[in-house]
Amino acid sequence: MKKTVRLSDIAERLQVSTVTVSNALAGQKGVSEELRARIKRTAAEMGYQTKGAMSSGGKKIFNVGVIIGEKYLGSYPSYYWKVYQELSLIAGSHSCVILFEVLRHEREAALEMPLFAVEQQIQGLIVIGEIGRAYLEFLDRQQDIPVVLVDFMMKGLRCPSVMADNYYGMYKMVNYLIDQGHREIAYVGTLLASNSITDRYFGYRKALLESGLEVNQDWVMDDRTMAGQIGNIRLPERMPTAFACNCDLTASEVINLLESRGYRIPEDVSIVGFDNYLYEGLCDVKITSYEVDIKEMVRCAVKIVVSLAEHGCAPSDIRVVSGRVVVKDSVKCLKESGGGGREKEE
């Protein structure tokens, strides 16, 4: 079987960088015309071929697979379903055809490729939402299919990642609470259940430490199992004035739990979330949250997977996309009223 010629092979032949080869073949600036001509000539001599079919208008078309772990798709549309919808809308403008599949638990455990990768040729694969390390390592070993991770990263993999600014996003949310006069703030999220939850926790800690506030371990609360099942949240014996939740879904669970105990939001307890996405009907309070720029995140992911499919390289390994604080109705200002911890009501 004839060996596929990669950009790195051309770069080695000419003793230049892979990025230089990529820029030359893509018509990008920063490469002299003499060197560009040499690179194109060498690529043709070595039999280099760009991937992707051609449309009637002469544009290359790429088949890109998208998978989401089964645990993220419950009985109502999740945040990651919203990410997939935005990706589908943006893909067309980058000449991509999207093939979608839910990664079932049994296929993940058996280390089986997605069905569309078996039955139909794809030029790239996008994984939305964190899945098990063993399966990601399995995907990372597939030499002919570039993989891009969306909304998470994993240490030790070659796959590039595009993710929300989890660390500074939560840092901003907790600082917003502090600016409103809150000094006793809990964090709700099971540490190490996902990279994003853990990153957001450290943003929470940074905000508290910089303000000279106590990091109370009784106020670091689990919200899910390590498999990702949200529920069984337990309130602390001594109540804080505010809860910083790792996502809006968890924030809605905390609000419903507090209201069942007789607390009013935000009159008695304040809540902030993350993602600025919650399916209608799960909560009766509009939650102040950190809005992730989903459109920019998926736009970056599509550009990277196309660059990998066409040229064999991407501009960066990790791309962090910033968002913004969206103020709604779930936080009370304590600057004038004072306020401290509250005992749990039975």
C-alpha cells in the first residue's frame, strides 16, 4: 500500500518547518514566492494530495464526524446539544458536511470507532464534551483521522482542544459575588469528575484567596457521581450566603433544593452558575451566569479540524475562548444589608 505523504515529509525533504509548508500550500502570507514554488513542486513530486471531495463550485468538501457521550444527552436538550447545533450551523460556511453520532457506553467501553467512521470516509472528528481517557487515547492512535476536542482537554494527548475559559470564568463569577458583598461562598461541583469542573474550582479559590477570604472545605460540595450523574446534593450545616455552581444545571438543582427547605432566592441565598444555558422549566429563577461564547468555540474547532484534514497541522494545540458575566435575578447585594452564614432550616 502506498504511503500517504504528509506535510511533515515535505518539510523534512526541504529542511523547513511543517507550518511553513502548510502556509505555502494554503496560499498564506509569510512565505517567499521562491520558497512557495519549491514547496509546491516538491509536494507534487512526492505525490502529496489534499483531502476532501470537490463541490460543483470547485471548493473542497470535508466530511467531519461529531460525537457526544451518551451521558450528556438525557430527557431534555443539554448544553452540549446546543454546542452541536451551533457547530452544525457554522460547518456549512467552512465546506464541511457533519455526520453525528451519540457515543454509546458499550461502544466506548469496547473501544469501537463511531459507525460513520467505519461505514463512511471522514476527514476529521470532533468530540464534544469530555469522555473516558481510554477511548480518547484510542482515538488519538488513529493516524488517518485528525481529532479535535471541544470544551475540554486531556493531558498527554496529541489532539488539539478548544475550550471555554473555565478558570477565569469562574474567577469572574466569584468576584462578582464578592463585589456584591458576599464573603461566605460555597463551590458546588465534584472535583475531578471533569477537567472543567476542576478548573472552575481553582478559579473559585483564586478569587477567594485574593480577597483574603476563607476556603472552607465544608463549602466545597459534590454535585454528581464520577460517572456524571447529577443529584444527591447535600447542603452544609452552616450555610454560606452564596453558592458558586459549576454549571447552570447544577445551579437549578441547588435552587430547587433550597426552595424545598424554605429558602428564597436571592432574598436568603444567592446563586451563580456557568454556561448561561438551561432548559426551560427546570428552574423558576433566572440564574446569573458566565456565558460561554459557543459560536466562537465551534468556529475555532471547525477551522482546526479542516486545517488538520487538509494540511496535517493546526495553528495551536489549545485554544481558550473567553465569555462574559450575564447578570440576572439570582444574586442579592449585601453591601448595605450586611449578612453572614445562616443555619440550615429543618
